[in-house]
Amino acid sequence: MNIYERIKQDHDHAREVMEKLKETTARAEKTRHKLFGEFKLDMWAHHKVEEAVFYSYLRDNTKMSDDSYEALNEHHVANGLLEELDTFPVASDEWGVKFKALCELMEHHIEEEEEDFFPKAKKLIPSEVADLMGKRFDARKKVVLAAIMPIDEDDLKAA
């Protein structure tokens, strides 16, 4: 799977989870908490690995530095909203409103990346490099997710 397919796979999953979360109400506290917890960790890992594997190459080795910096800034804003949402009670209406704002930003970023950024990058990145990036993205994301996953009681009991 090349880098574009691998990133698109994450985008599709993010869209799916965002839709599920947008459909919840403040009364769906357990569902919101579980889905958001997984979504937050996945987005943090996605952003960091995408920045290291994909954007750093485009920023440093091609004429796409402005586009790369814009995408990095969008990641920064999205991660800030994820952090804020993590401090709000998921059973509040305010959480739902703020989550919808995050979704608007994420949907814009995903659309821009897939429709504008990818076609430009495909002209600059050889297919064998895109394939290697896809493999590196996948391997690194697994490591990052494992590293940021909160420790639970079962982990502590097994130690």
C-alpha cells in the first residue's frame, strides 16, 4: 500500500468515527468517551507519523513547502482542539459543539489533502518512494499508537 492509499485508509476511518460521534447526544456519555478516546489517539498518531514520513519529505525535498506548512498548521490546530475536547465532560452540549468544529476542520483538511495535495505530490514522488513511505507510515504508526496508549489495570497486573 503506497503512502496515499495508507493515509486515505486513515482518513476513511476518521470520517466514519466522526460521523458516529456527531450522531451522539450528551446522554451517550459512555459511547462518546470510548469513541473519542480511540479517535483522539489515532489522530495524534496519524498526524505525527504523517508529518515525519510524508510532509517532511515534501517540505524539504520538493517545491511543496508552503503546502506542507499549511497542512502542518492544520494538524497543530486539530491537535489543540483534541486536547481541549479531552478536558471537557463528554456529556456536555459544549463538547458536542466543539467536536463539530473539530470535524469541520478535519473534513476540510482531509478533502484538501486528497484532492489538491496528493495530486501535486504524485507528480514529485516516485512510485517506489511512495510505496516505501506507505510501509514506513504503517510500521511507525503502530509503534506510536503503542507508545501513547494509556496503561490500564490489566497492564499493571501483568507486570
